[in-house]
Amino acid sequence: MPDHFKTIGLYGRLNDPSQQETLQRLQQYLHELGRTVFVSDAVFHGPELKDQGDPLPDLAVAVGGDGSMMLVARSMAASQTPVLGINLGRLGFLTDLEADSMVEDFNRILAGEFWIENRTMLALEVERSEELIHSSSVLNDVVINKGETARLIEFEMMVDDDFVTRYRGDGLIVATPTGSTAYSLSAGGPILLPTLPAINVVPICPHTLSNRPLVIDDQRLISIIMLHAEVDSARVSVDGFNVVTLDGSEKITIKRAQSSVKLLRVSGHSHYEVLRSKLGWGGRL
């Protein structure tokens, strides 16, 4: 491992017995190699890590599932700290290593057999009466949804200055390539390669059946103008966290963020292999 990976932060849920053994084993292994290692509780503070006074590591290792990985990755984006994931969850599209083989994989990393993959983030802003009421960075997706009501919401979408369409339905998903294998995929959106400079726009149960998913380039500004929503029911969520409750008068803008997430990948990593494994695609005959 290059000299700049001297301080390594391990992030996991310390009250989860299934993660404690992995964290302790990895901490001991890295200590024996002379690295400075600290273990931090991956506590949610909205879509970011709760500030617990930890030092900024040279490499952040998230132990758990994709939820923990996204939490750590979002929090490290501003500092451009590389993030590595060890999968103890279910699917694990983002977490690259398995706990059973993590020592062998770290040996390869120590030998320099890795590369850095940049993942696009989105910048979200929500305005009400021309006043900014929320802004955040997004790794997976922005979801505008009708909430608990059975009634549809209605909104218009613009791309830059071009009117696209008026939607009536349960909502809309605006996803990064990283998020294209999450909620967007379940709603019928396409899978995008992780480094593709594009954004998925996927309607949720549109009333007009011809409203289909769109893929647009990530240099465009997406504007959503709310026209109707049940007050205190419809919501905007970021990577699964509700961040704004809508009243139907808001303007929501989404664009590519200036910062990105840096994922550390072990040499030989193949996104197609991940898709085959996680989605149960067929192999060669």
C-alpha cells in the first residue's frame, strides 16, 4: 500500500455482534502491519456520519452492507478519501470485499494491486416561495414520492430550459449510475455502467402509461416544479432518508455535484461479474 495510506479508519455498527468479529480481526491485522487504525461507530446523522471527533483517515473501510458503505462514502466525498467496502449484508453492489477473503484481498492492496473508481454524485436543492429550504449531496438517488396518501402527485419536469413533460403518478426517481441498481432498477429503469456520465430519470407508477424512463447526460440541470401534492404527505428523500415534506409549491433542482466518491477497487474487479453474481444472470455455457 502506498505510504499515504498510513491511517485507516474502520467504520461499522459496534453494537452489532455480526460486525464486531470482522472489525476486530481487521484491526489486529492492520496493526500488525504497522498501520495506524481506529474503529468508529457508523452512526447515522441523517444521510451523513455522525461526527464523533475521529481523525480524517487516508483510507476509509466500511464494514456492513451497501447502506453503511453509502453512509461512509458520502461523508468522505468532500475530502476525496478513498473508500473500501467489506460486505456483511445481502446484495452488496458497492462493497467490494467479502469478510472470508478480506485478509487475502488486503494483501493484494498492500502490494499495490488496486485502482480508484470515481462515482458521480448529484447536488439537490429544494426551494419554496423562492427560498432555499434544503440542499444535499446524493450518491444513489433523489426520490419524490406521494408518501402515505393514495392520491397522485403532479409535477412538471424541465431539462435546462426545455420542457420535458407533466407527470401524474406516485413520484419520480432521479438516480446516478450507482443508484441505477437500487430503487430505479425496481421501478423499471435501466442499469447504467458506474462511470457513465449520465442520470436516470424514472417515473414511479405514472398515470400516463407512455411515460417511460429517460437517460440524460449529467451536464444538464433537471428542474421539477411541483403542481399538486397532499400537504404534509409527499416527500423528497435522499439515498433513502426523507429530507423534505412537500406542500405542492416547491421547485426541486438536481444536477451533477462537483465532488465525487472515490471507491478503492481490487485489481481484477469487474462490474459485469458483480451484476451476474448479484442479479443471478446466467454464465457461459
